[in-house]
Amino acid sequence: MKTIIKLIVVAIVLNAVFQGAREAWRYYQLKDAAQQALIFGGGATTGQLHTQILERATELALPLEPENLAVRRTGQRTIAEARYTQPVELFPNYQFPVDLSFVVDAIAATPVRADEPAR
């Protein structure tokens, strides 16, 4: 009986670790995509960068809403700030909300397009 209980506890812990790691991986994929967009998106407007980051969040099935993403540009420097709440199933059938956010700051590798006000 002790062995079964230990196996159940191990399975629960492994499930929680897997679910948490999977969400962390998606978070870092979005953050990296935002960083890449800012570095190589000097020719894009802030609106286009905003749309590009939101599209990547949709591909990753992350609940990032347009109003929770801000992209602004100051000279060569572009900054993207995002925040969202991701439910993570750490225990079977129990969703634990995790607040995630990041700020990405980059200097464009290509000439910056300054044809619109910051968003």
C-alpha cells in the first residue's frame, strides 16, 4: 500500500513539473520571438511589431490580449512590454493561474522606421 501511495505522489509531482516546464517553455518562446522582432524589425512600424508579437502568442496558444502588449520606440531603441495570466494545470483538473510578464528592450540591427507615433 505504501508503494502505491508513493507512486501516486511521484506521478502528481512529475505531472506538475511537466506542466510548469511546458508553460515556461512557451513563455520563453514568446519572449524570444518578441526580442527577435525588435532586433530585426527596424523597418517595421510599432503597429506591425505589435501585430507580429500577438500572432506569435496566438501560435503558442497564449492568452495575450492586445491591450496587454505595448510596443514603443525611442530612436534606435524599441521596447515591448507584455503581461498575461496563464492557467497551469499543476494538479489534474485544477487550474492554477500564473501571472507572467516581460519587458524586452532592443536596439534595431537595421535602420529604424520613424513614421508613426509610439503605440
